[in-house]
Amino acid sequence: MTSSSLSSVAPSRPARAAALDLGEFVTASPSSYHAAAESARRLEAGGFTRLEETAAWSAEDVIGDRYVIRDGSIIAWSAADGTDVDTPWRIVGSHTDSPALKLKPDPQLGAERLAQAGVEVYGGPLLNSWLDRELRLAGRLALADGSTVLVQTSPILRIPQLAVHLDRAVNTDGLRLDPQRHMQPILGLGPLNVLDVLLQHARADGHRLHLEDIVGFDVVTVDAQPPALFGAREEFLASARLDNLTSVHAETEALLTTAREHRGFAADHEAPIALMVANDHEEVGSASRSGAAGPFLEDVLVRMHAAIGGDEASRRRAFASSMVLSADAGHAAHPNYPERHDPVSRPRLGEGPILKINAQQRYATDGVGIAAFAAACSHAGIPYQQFVSNNAMPCGSTIGPITATRLGMTTIDVGITLLSMHSAREMCASTDPLLLQQACAAFLRG
């Protein structure tokens, strides 16, 4: 490859800035709860205000730029002044959680005079990718007074792999990991209480807490290595939790762009309500109060519509004319495993977002949705790719089919391509995060 051709694949200045900003978003979002908080922080800086689910909502409350948080999920929207009961929604959805190892309720463990943290597998991680790397802990503590506190630690854990001298066949017969026996990280020398360590870091952040204050917790392991650009021309971004913080970041930035546009019009009667939802628990099936299979999104939509004077009939009409873009990461064609992919559909890094299609409805995309996404990409002036699975390699799923089933809205599954998907450290092309932002913004405009 010549020097000039290398320059042609280097990220532009805006694309590089967007990739670096995604890295900052990931760093600020070590758990689903932190991701929702970081999205909220950015939205507030852009003029959004928070609504409480427990409060009554009026038309004045829901018109404008607002957001709501439920646990590790966030819903935010920009409703122009001309919004009425017939205004449809344009929704971009994603998820805040990623595969990880999660602290057990009683995480005290140890052997050979080494303190360990008892963990269980969350979602479907590539277990081997969690070996031999420094890990942090992050999540929330539930306190006796009913409040919660977000907490994160410095690098305190590591899962050491067995030396090759003690497993001579590992490179020929493959690595076999028992999630219970082989995935318990080392915390320190001698007896140590994991919760005491968490408390030390919480106190360092200004929280005055004692061990007896903690009555519950939702805490996961986090790769301690920061995101970084790499490649001959910094064509790639390596980071933890790209699945699916690439989409949470993209929809947050796209909504901020749309909100700024809405403020430029005194009363835009043509603009749809631009809304983002980032659900928790997608990696474990979405069946929770804050997951896509739960009531969170529908609750908010129903309450928004009622606040501006709508009834069930007008709400059903508005639902019927609304659309959802389900944004989640997908597999790039792997150069070392070409046979694992469809022989014709070969989505590649750096060639734009993918449009996910599956005959078994593991993705919700249909012909109408394809046309809508193609139009959004055309308006944004960006390329897109189609993704289908190899028939012998069943694909995963997303919040798309679940959301379509709950709401009856036309739903399209999209995302950016990754390699090392579900690894503790994934990679994408450094040009793709900006392209996904631009596609999401064009879709939100309707």
C-alpha cells in the first residue's frame, strides 16, 4: 500500500474527534448506571432538563428538551413547539450494558492466601479476553436509606491464566475455561473484603459511607485499559464496551444536534418528536423494569401523549406513523475467518453503518424500514452496508424485535461493525462512530 493510499483511509479531523469523544464517553461509562448518567450529563450541558417519573407531567413539562432516568436506562427527547397529539415519534434505541463479570451477593472468596472476588458471568463475554488484564469494579451501591451511589475503583483485580508449563496442550487442544473455577479474579494478598475496597473508593469520591450502610449492589468488572486509536493511520479505535456504547454515544450526540435545530424554529408543526432510549439488560434478554421488554419506553410515550391532551385513539394513530431505529453493534467480516460470514454480504470496517436483516426476525428490519434508513443515509450523505448472517451461523438479536412487538412501530436494526465483539476490548474503524451519529441525526429529523 502506498503512502497516498494510506492517507485515503485515515480518519478526517471530524471523524477522529468523534472517535476520541466516543473514547471519553466509554471512560466515563464503566457500568450501565454510569452510561445513563454520562448521557444525562451531556444532555444537561446541551440544555435538557430532567423529569421525574414520580411527578405529574403537563404539556409544558414534555414540550422541549427533556430526559428521564430509570436505573441504568435513559430516555430523552426533543419536542418542538408545534408538537400536538398527531405528531409521530422518531426513536433511536440502544443499550447501556455490556458483557462482563458481576459481583455475587456474597463476593468474599480466597485460596492459597490470596483474596479473590466472587463473580458470575453477565451476558455472553469471550471469557479468555478477561484473562491477564487489570480490572476495575464499577456500578451502584444500594443504601439502607433507599438511595443509591455510583462507585468505581482503580485497577484492583486480575484473572491470571495458567502458565503454559502447566497446560502443555493449550495451544493445540484449545483453552477450556470453567466459569466457576477459572474466572474468579485475584484481589490482593491475605484476607480482604471486596466491599471494604469499594467503600474506600467511594469515600475518596466524597461519599461518607460505612459497611453497614450497604444493603445491596450491582457491580461489574471493567477493563482498566483506556480507549486508544491505533493502526498505520489511526484507522481503528480499541476500547472496552463498544458493544453498545458506540450507539448510546451516537444517539446522544444526534439528539443534541436535533434539539439545536428545533430551537431554530418558533413552532415547527412538521417535526417529529426526536427521542432516544438506551435500555439496560439487553445482554441478558432485556426482561427487566429498565430493559426493552419492560414497560419503561411505553410508559414514557403514553405519559407524554396524555400530557399534550391525547387519548388512546390519537395515541394509536401517532404510534402507527412512528418509527424506531434500533442501533446495536454488528460483526465485521473477519479476515482470518472468512468462511464464518455470508459469501455475498461482507460488511467491513470503515464503510459506514450496517443495515441488519434476518428472515427469522432476529432483527426487525423490513422493506419499509430499509427505505427509511436508505433515505436517512442519503440525506446525511453517508454510505451504508447490508448485513445478513451465514445460514449456518445463527445471529444474535437486539432490542429491535422486542420494541417492535411492544409498540407496533416500524423498526429498523442498524449499527456499526466491530471485530473482537464481546471481548473485554473490542475494535472499530475510527471513521464509523461519526457516520453512525450522522445517520441517527438524519433519522431523527424524519
